[in-house]
Amino acid sequence: MYRGNWPKAGVTNATLYNANNLPVTPGSAILTFLDTEPATAITYPTGTGASNVGAGTLPGRADYVISPRGISRIVYPGLWKLGPYRTDNGTGLGQPNAGSTRPFNVAKFSELYFVAAEAAVKGATTKSGKSARELINVIRARAGKWRFDNNGNMAKVQDNSAAMVAATPTTIDINYILAERSREYYAEGYRWFDLVRTQKWNELASTYRIGGTNYGDHTPLTVTRTIQPYHYLRPIPQFQLERLDVSPDVKATYQNPEYQ
């Protein structure tokens, strides 16, 4: 949810008018990516519309909205854990697109559990004697604890650990571990590497659904792609090949198979 902060830009109006020409005040929701599909169909504009990003309207709501099915490659929510809103420039508007000031954890404690769980699924006996389900549930129990609701912009103390643990399947397989890793490390760049190293890329990612390719077009499209075995290796960049200090015939052998 994106909220009004126009006083920081020097605009003194106590009230402005947003979706459906309804009034909003500083701190009010201006643009919301909904948690679920609404019962009433969203009215989307042609092109960018009044929201400038192609968001739609729902009756009685002063915020522009986009449903989960309407997320596309050009209109999607920001991710707070990777892109905090920087306010280190005094009382101004901040830098919503600035680089994160948070440290990046190269080694994560959660990954120790994932590695052990994956080994258990593949037949290994862990030193602790814990099963894959027990190891995964350490991660899920922690994930079930709320401390703050970013969408609501307020503290939220809620413990869903018991429900999360109870919902874990009795039998854990590699697909479930990959799914849980995608939730734990969402948008952190793990997914492609996980699917490639487990040889699951074609099986799990050859088709998907995503919103349209133009502003205002939020009808999900089914994308199907053919993933060939050689795609599991990426091509070596041409500029790296050109810098090899070897003869052309030797250099020609360095590129990965099927790439020219």
C-alpha cells in the first residue's frame, strides 16, 4: 500500500482528491495492491489512467487498486525487505528507488535448515536425527510470527506458528522444499539457481500466468516457454570470450554448447 505524503513535498493542502474523486488526507492509502481478488470487478483504465500506472477503481474506495491477478512485469508492488524507503535526507521526500542501506547476509541461518532438510529428503541422515519435516518446520514456525504489518503501517503482534506447522505436509519432497525456499527467499535471486541445480526448472517453470504487457491491461496471460537441456547453462558473455588470450580456434571451444 502506497500512502499520501505530499506535505513532505511542500504541498499544504489538507485534502486532495483521488480515485472516484473521493478525498484523501496525508497518510491515506493512494494505491493498493490487494491481498485477494475482490468480489466486485475492478474497473481498469485504458493506458496509464488517472493513477499514472494503470491502476483501477472499486466503488466507494478512494485508493486506486490492482488485484493479485493483475500484477504484471511493468506494474508490481515494491518489496520492503529489499528496498526500504530511505529518509536519510532530512525531512524531504526521501529516495523510494535508492539502494538498500541494509546489510546483505551472505550466510543465513535459515539456509542451514534448508540444506539439512534437502539432504534428508535425498536419503541422508542428519547429525541431529531430525526429519525433513522437523527441519522445515523450524523455518515455518518462525515465519508465522508477526511483529509489524507493512501494508497497514502499524504494529501487529500475532503468532501463527502452530497453524503453519500443522499445515506442513507429513511427507516432504524436493518440490515442497523448493516451494518453501521460494517463500523464504522471495525476490532475493535464489529461485533460478535452485531450479537449475535440482534440475526442476522445466518441470516447475515452463508455464506461468502474469498480467498484460501494457499499462491498464491487467488480464492474466498464460506464458509457455520451451526450456531445453542446454538452457541449464547460460551463455558465456561475448566480451569475456573476446578477452581470452588464446587463438581463435581455441577460443571457439569455450562457449557453452548450443550458443553461438
